[in-house]
Amino acid sequence: MAWTYLIVAGLLEIAWAVAMKYSQGFNKLGPALAAFALGLASFYFLTLAADHLPIGTAYAVWTGIGAVGTALLGMMLFAEPRHAIRLISIAVIVVGIVGLQLTAQK
């Protein structure tokens, strides 16, 4: 169940980042409130996961999911650059996440 919590936390982290972007510097109330709520929910699920996983693994995987998802959505939603080195870097993060998951013990 800890990995499920961690995946949920990571997905909420992505949603938080996108809502933050849409809030335009927290000047739009709806997206700003959504960003706040999503951030809290993300931290909550990270806390649940960290109760059963090593904190270094949990935190690294959480930030990795957030970084990969946010980078991909940034390219899709906000026309951010799609350079080959950027895509390779995202793939390296994914490999790191998988490696951490395979070696996690508690």
C-alpha cells in the first residue's frame, strides 16, 4: 500500500504544479486554492508512504514523479521545449525511480 500512497502523492504533486502555473503567481483565486489543496494532499500521501518506506527512497521517488510528470505536462500544455537532451534527462529520472523502487527495503 505504501507504493500506492507514493504514486498518489506524486500525481498530486504534478497536479499541484500545474495548478500553480494556472494561478499566474497566485493571482487567480480558483487555481491558487486548488494548488494549496493539492499540495497539502500530496504531502499527506507522502507522509503515509514514508511510514513504510525509507524516507530517502520515498522523497526521491515523490520528487521524481513530480519532476517527470510536470516536465511532460509542461511540454504538452505550455509549449515548453522538447529538446532531445530534455527527453533523455527525463528518461534518466525514470530509470532512477525504478532503481530506487527495486532496491527499497524497510
